[in-house]
Amino acid sequence: MLARALARSISCELKRVQCTPDLLPVDITGYVDPRKETFVPGAVFANIVLADELNRAMPRTQSALLEAMGESQVTVDGRTHRLPDPFMVIATQNPIEHAGVNDLPEAQLDRFGLLLSPGYPDEEHEVEILRDRMVDDPLTRIAPCSASNGYASSSRWFPALSSTRGCCATSSAPCGAAVSRRSSRWARAHAPRCS
């Protein structure tokens, strides 16, 4: 739901990949059709990719995301293909079952900026969520952040998602030491390796 809400709010394309042991790297990156000799884009060719239960995929398939996440491109049959701008991967892990689960390699964990574990809502919030869902789908109430559709117009609202491809685009904004420390502590608390 988070991925769908984010995609809807910035008018970007979302693709979902259900990671299973039989998922192949070409399902992620794409392939060259031998009959037509044309490139068939894989699941990463969207602005936001939801990799659901990433730790169920085989290590080789998990590593197919590495170049995409790190370089915003994939290489298939020696040809490099740029990914859409902006590009991000939101992934979930199966934290309960351990059979058929492959731990994510450290190199891949480094490419995720946040590690969130939302937990389960208390009874009051759960009732509120249920009541909210009875009225309609809350995602239908999300409107793009800009007056016109399309990422180009929302890039002024989300500069970090602009052509800098996720790098901090606020380097020219003044920032006090206390804000920097607090930001750093927050990022470290939510980073996969620093918590």
C-alpha cells in the first residue's frame, strides 16, 4: 500500500514483483527476444518497483537488482538500458518463515536507504483502519502533489527524486548542526546496517 500511495502521489508508474524461488534474473531486468531481436523490458522498468518478499528469491535473482538499484540501469546482452527517472525499489522481506528464504547479501542491503518495521497497530488504530476501508479505498483519495499529471511537474516538489537519481538535492539549503545531527541519527536508526 505504501508503494501504491507513493506512486499515486507523484504520478509515477508502479510495478510489483512477487519474489519466488523460480523467479529468474531476466524477469527482473528483461531480455532480448531472439525472434524479433528486440529488447523486452523487465519489471525494473518502472519509476517505483515493489519487490515483495525479496528474500524468497534466489541469490542470483536478488543480485539482478544490484545494478538497477546502484546505477539506475541494467545491462542485457552487453547493452546498457537506462531506467526511468525517478527510480526506486521498495522491498519487503518475509520475517516469519525461514524455509526457502535466502538472506540478502550485504552489498544489496547497502542499497536500501531505510529499514522500516511498522509492526502491528493497536486495537484503536486497527478499528480506525477497518472503518476507513469500509468507506472506500483510501488510495483513491490520494491526488498527485502537482496540478498537472506527470513526474516532470512533481520534480519541483520532490527534488531528491529528480535527475540526481536519489542523491541529496538540498546541498544549497542552509542546515544547522543540530538538524544535521538529528537527521543523521534518524537515518542511522532506520538504515539496514546501522541500527
